[in-house]
Amino acid sequence: MTPSKTIYILNGPNLNLLGQRQPEIYGTNTLADVERNCAAVATEKGFDVRLFQSNHEGVLIDTIHEARQKACGIVINAGAFTHTSVAILDALNTFEGPVMECHISNVHKREVFRHHSYISLRADGVLVGLGVEGYALATRRICSILSA
Ligand code: CA2
């Protein structure tokens, strides 16, 4: 089987509302903009991206399982599941490629319950508070890890 050149960009609960609500925290870009930005970076380096969003923990876990066969790397913003989900951490631990954790807002400047991340126990890098630019930077980092 030819090795995958596809990077999965996974998004958790409420991120479907990106660009429509709370622009003071999350900005005005939408997930479609995120996908376009990540695709531009990936294409330049010979990779491609697929963006997913779900409000359901089990669906995110199923998508991570799918990534085991179909993706070479994962950028994940698990939303609020970041702070609660051992199950998503367990799923990520079954994935062999690079994993970048991304948060649009600076979670460390926010409520204390946002300061802990289960995902960070698996992530190879964490991008926090860089707005939606963090996704493209995370994509770039995965491309450089895999091209090294
Ligand atoms: O800063 C981030 O990217 C977060 O992962 C976003 C999560 C939050 O629970 C994390 O602590 C930090 C919330 C996502 C909500 O997304 C929305 C986007 C636009 C409008 C409303 C919600």
C-alpha cells in the first residue's frame, strides 16, 4: 500500500460555529478558511489535508481510528474534550504518525479548567493562542517532520 500523504485536521464540539459566534475569542475565520489555509501549506510540501468536525466524542474517536489507515499525521483541536477525554487520548495513542494539538485561544489565559489537556500527553507539539493560524503552522510542522 502506498503510504498516505493526507493530514487529518480534526475539530471537536462547537467548532462548526467558528466565524459565526464569539469573534472576540475565536476570530472571524470559518473552518472552510482553516481548511483552505492548511491545504495551501500542505500542497506546497507535497501533502494534502482533510478537515473533519464533530460534536460527538465517539465520532471523533472513529475518525482517529480511520486516520490509522488513511492519514500520515493529525492536527487536532478537540475543543472542550481536550480537558475531559481520556478516550480521545487513548485513540490518539494508537496513531503512529505525528500529532499536533491546536487551540485558537490561549487556554492558559482563560479559566483554570482549560489549563489541563489530556491531548498534550500524546501531542508532539502544542499550538495555543495563535488564532486559526495555529492550524496552518501545525500542518507545516507535520510536513517538515515527515519530510525530514
Ligand atoms: O481555543 C480553542 O481552540 C479551544 O479548543 C476551543 C474550545 C474550548 O472549549 C477550549 O477550551 C479551547 C471551544 C470551541 C468552541 O468553538 C466556538 C467557536 C465559535 C463560536 C463559539 C464556539
